[in-house]
Amino acid sequence: MSQVMNQYRESLSNAHTIFRKELASYFNSAIAYVVLVVFLAIVGWFHASNVFLANVASLRLMFEIIPAVYLFVVPAITMRLLSEERKSGTIELLVTKPLHDADIVLGKFFAAWALVGAALLPTLIFYGTIAVLGDVDHGPIIGGYLGLFLMGGVYVAIGLFASSLTENQVVAFIIGFVFVFALFMLDKVLFYMPVWLMGVLEYISIDYHFSNITRGVIDTRDIVYFLSVLGLSLYLTVVSLARRKM
Amino acid sequence: MSITVRNLTKFYGHDKAIDDISFDVGTSEILGFLGPNGAGKTTTMKIVTCYMPPTSGSVEIDGYPVATHALEVRKKIGYLPELNPLYHDMNVLDYLTYSARLHGLKGPALTGRLREMVDACGIGSVRHKDIGELSKGFRQRVGLAQAMIHDPDVLILDEPTSGLDPNQIVEIRKLIRRLGRAKTVVLSTHILPEVQATCDRVIIVNEGKIVADGTPEKLQQEFRASDMLSVEIAARVENPMTEIFPVLASLRGVEHVEFQGTSDHVHRFLLHTLKGTDAREQIFRQAVNANWVLLELFREATTLEEVFHKLTMKDEMESDSHRTRS
């Protein structure tokens, strides 16, 4: 039992080491700042130019914009995580250290997720401004932020998987984009689908669950959906990392 | 700390990279893994370091099978992969700290080890620089420091001196010798003087097979086809080809003689003698009889280079002829 606990603690400390290194490398390079600024600029522009037109004190529009911005921002954050290690050969050093492949994947995942979370923080300014300007229904906003954070996690996990498939960062970006775009578009093309498929596709589509949460209803089914897509992507990443063994 | 490799075979798709390789490395031995590019050196090292499993066969490090105890094995191994991959955007100390943490070092033990490695590898002056800014020689030192940060018992170094200039090569070799004194070291190379300068033992691989195994001296002896004697004689003769050459050629055990030139009444010959015979005494007596002055007489040693060339080229020629026949 204590051996299992020790292993668990070791894994955690390894993942934490990798997490710190990856986060530091985001902030040591321009990546983090570019992401934060671009994200805030795009979201801010769409939000500010519409909020007065709509004349409603809500962040509904912002919650519609951010998933679309995520589509290209998140794959850009994750594209280098594993592909760069493969290209430069450092992956060989990393996987021959005494740690599990899963520790590597988790460390990198949480680093990228933390950056996505950090990009959300400045948008709280908009929350503050509309709270000053009008009567705000706080439920949907709290749900919206939770939904955005979880959605970011799902996209990061998918992007990380894409990054494990290739040693070319551009290819990793495109694969990641295609995956998250497909997930994002699913409930927008439901109209063209045969009726018997609709239910399944709706359940798979990320927007369906996201819009449930942004209504302010935090349903375990939606949380389970986010966590299971996230977990599946991470699992596939671990499998993909182990491909060298074939 | 010993390494035991048994019947190791690895296929990449249909290509056999290594073919039934077996060898042992004893504690604190420095083993040179020698072979032309593509012979299977890197593949063997990748398997020993648990980067990938073999198609068949087994590797044990200090009794731990690599296949089932990868984590234990990795703790004991320091690895410098081919081309020395590094994170160019990290600074030297951060990188070494990162490597040390992944090996489970922390607190004062970590800082102590860090200081030791920075001193031992001579990277104190660049410790706050980004790795990308360093020269190749310094990068190689950082790579070695990284490999030894956790004081492993086994060091696996894949071409540790490739791409360095001659001075850096000498320094890195010294470093490996010094730091590897109490460790089991396996280093691969295709540079022959490297093996003679650093290794206690050599394994030559070619096309995935071990073709020779022994100390550099033993291999030189074993693969010597004939002995060669270099002779330099000073004598006032009209024509060395008619007056000295036939005498040397008629000696017992001499297969043939090469005349290598004359300058100022000094004549040089190269004698090929049968293996196991020694014509030196006869040469001396003949020289005394004929009143020649023997300026030089020594055995030409077979270089490891020749051994290597013979072992790896012969196979190539054979397989070429196989191909033309089929």
C-alpha cells in the first residue's frame, strides 16, 4: 500500500516538475504574452462592440465568441508541446528518465490548461463593467466561466494529442484545429443529418453541453461529458507516445 | 553494476536493425561500441536505456530486466543520446535542475549535485546562459552533466564527441575517462582513435551483428594477417634492388619485400612475414655479414583502423557478391 502511495507521490512530483518547466517556457518565450494579448483583444473587441447594441447586462455574446476564438488559439498553445520534443530529440531524454509516460502527458496538459485559464482571467474585467452598468444574473456567468474553462481543457487535451502525432508543429496545429473544429461544428450541422443520428451527434457535440452550462444549470451529465472527452484525449496521447515501442 | 545483453534482435518493419546480439559489460568497464553508420549501435543503446523494447532478446542491468523493471533501470542509467538533444530556450542551470528533479533529487542534495556537476564538467562560466547560445563543446558538456546529474552507475553515451573540433574532442574524452572511472560506461563511436584513447574493451558491430569483441590490443593481434617489418639500412651500394633486396627476400619466413626508396645511401624496405615468424634476428646477422648499418628495424603494428576496415568492408563485399549472384 505504502509502495503504491510512494509511486503516486513520485508521479505527482514528476508531473509537477514538467508542469513548471512547460509553464516557464511559455512565459520565457513570447507565446504566453502573445496568447494573452491576442485573446483579450479579440474577445474584448467583439464584446465591447456588441454589449451596448444589445443593451443587456450579460456576457452571453462573449461566451459565444470565446469558443470560436479557442478554435485557433488553443491548438496554437498546444502544438509545440510534444512535436517539438520529437523534432529536437529531447523526447528520447524525457522518456528515458525514471517516470511514466502519463506523468509527461499530465504535466504538459496542465501547463497548457493553466495558460488557457490565465487567458480567461483578464476577461473578468468585462464581468466587472457590466456588473456596474446593469443588473447581472450571476448564475449564467459563473456557469459560463466554468464551461469555458472545461472546454479549454478539452481543447488542450485534443491539441496535445494532435501534437503527439507529428514532429511538425504546423501539422500539429492543423490536426488540432480540425479536431476541435469538428467537435465545435457538430451541433451546427445537425440540420443536415438523418434523424436517427441527431441524438447521438448532439450528445457528442461540445456546444450542446456548453450551452447547457451557460444557462446557469450545472448538470453532472455535462461535466461528465467534458471530463470524459478530456480523459479520452489524454489517454490517446499516452498511447501515441508509446508508439515508439512498436 | 553490470549490463547483460542476450540475443537482442530488433526489426524496424521488415528491416533487421540488430541481429542476435549478446554481450556483457562488467562493473567499471569502459566499453567502446564501434561500427559504421547504420550498424545498429544506436538501436542497441536505445533498447538498453529503455527507450524502446527489442523485438526479441533481453537486457539486464545489475540483474534488473529492462522489460519489466524499466523505472528501476532508468534510475541507474545516465544517457546522452545521439546528437545531444537539449532545450535551446532553457538556461544551463534551469535545465540541469529540471533533469535532476525528474530523477527525484531535491533540496540540498539537488543543489549539491548541481554544484558538483557544474564544476566537474567545467560549465561554471556559462551556467546562466541559454543553451542555444552555447558552443558545441559547451553543449556537449551540458549533455554529459545532464547524463550524470543523478550519479548513475551506468553511463550510455551515443557518439559523445561527434561534431566537435579536435581540441574539444580531447577534452570531452578526458572528461569521460575521469568521470567514468567508477562507472560502467558504454560509448558508441565510428571514430577509431576514440576507442583507443578511452576504452578498455571494444565491440565491433556491422550490419546488426557483433563481428569482434576484445581489448583494442587483442583485436589488433588477432586480426593481423601477416607481420610487417620496417627496415632501414645504410650501405654504400650501387643498386639496392640487386644487392640488398634479394638478400632480404631470401630470408626464412619472408613472403615478399617492398622497396620503399633510397635517399643518401639509406634504403628503406617493408617486409611482409608469415604470421608467427620473427625475421629480425636473421636481418641483423645478414646486415653484420654484409657490413650494412641497420638504422631502423621495427614491427609495424596493425592499427585498429585496419581491423575495423577489414571486418566491416569484407562483409560488405560479400553481401555485394550475394546480391549479384541472386
